[in-house]
Amino acid sequence: EAGVVQSPRYKIIEKKQPVAFWCNPISGHNTLYWYLQNLGQGPELLIRYENEEAVDDSQLPKDRFSAERLKGVDSTLKIQPAELGDSAVYLCASSSPGGDPGELFFGEGSRLTVL
Amino acid sequence: GDSVTQMEGPVTLSEEAFLTINCTYTATGYPSLFWYVQYPGEGLQLLLKATKADDKGSNKGFEATYRKETTSFHLEKGSVQVSDSAVYFCALIDSGNTPLVFGKGTRLSVIA
């Protein structure tokens, strides 16, 4: 069974440029999460989807961040424009329907560096 | 709000040494507790969990016991190996509708 796939693994951009991250969850997992992990910190939730509906986006900075999961499978997280402080690892995770809500399956992350 | 506090790292141990990584939590409800591990170059993965007081989670030689009276969930292993070098995250979830909340992580380095 394939795991959670994220791309790109690494991205370097200049400030004020846009950037997008893509995530493909485990097949059959209807819940998808985007987490932000700053250096030396634990992951922090940005947004959670149940199928195509964003059910928790309270921590998503909506002035510059957006996310979508149009068909309830793949998801894209976008930042426009990027700021220096956005340098971090962006993690995607998924969980199975009816499973333990604390058991998440994570991708390897997308490391963003903003210069 | 809910929070998790872990001991500061990095922790450096010799092979076969005993490991303890302390974790305490604050929660409004009755949370489930987890340890996640992140090996170099890999994504976070669930190591073990406990869902009620006095439960012991165990996996790969690691153990942690849910202690409600001390609000703790310390991770232990009797004899660490070089392959255990990773970052360990303690986490909790208070209910099905709240997100998983992570501690800051503790980096473990095991030297031969």
C-alpha cells in the first residue's frame, strides 16, 4: 500500500513569490490534514478536510494561505505571497474512516526555504 | 487549551543504555495519548498509544504508561540501539473533533 505522497520535497523561492504543495493521501483515507512544522517545533495543524470539506481551518492564515481538495482525494496548499517566516516544513497526513482519530499517516513533508 | 510538554533535547546515549523521555500534558477532557517518531529523512509515524488511564502502549521495545494522576506519558526503552536515533514527539487528542496536538519533539542520538 502506497503511503502519503507529497511534492515537492524541497522548494527554494524568493520572498513575495507564490508556492504550491501537493499531497496525495493513502487510498480510502477521507480525512486529510496539512500541518506546519517549524524548526525545532512540533507539527501544528493548518487545515483538516473531511472528504472535500474543510472542517477545521481556524489556524490557516487566510490572507496568504489557501488550500483545496476539490475531488476529496488530492489536496494543494498554496502560499501567495511567501514571506521569510514561512520557511518551514509543510506536512500532509491522512487518516482512515472509522479509525483512531489520533492515528495519522504522514508524508515526508515539503521543506520550504524563503530567501 | 490542550498542550504537551516534552523534555528538551538533544539526548545522547550509548548503545544499550536505558532511555526515558518525559512527557506531561494538559487537557480539558480525557485525552488519548500518543508517541510519534520521525527517523531521519522519513515522515512521522505512530510508535505507540494509550487511550485510558493506566493503559500501557508498547511497540519495538518502547513503552509508555498513561498516568492520569501525574498527567504524564513518559517514553521508555530498556536498551537503545543506534537505529533508534530519531526525533520523538508526544501528542494528545482530546476528542474526535479536536486536532492532534504535538509536543516540540526530543531528538535522540544513540552512539555505538
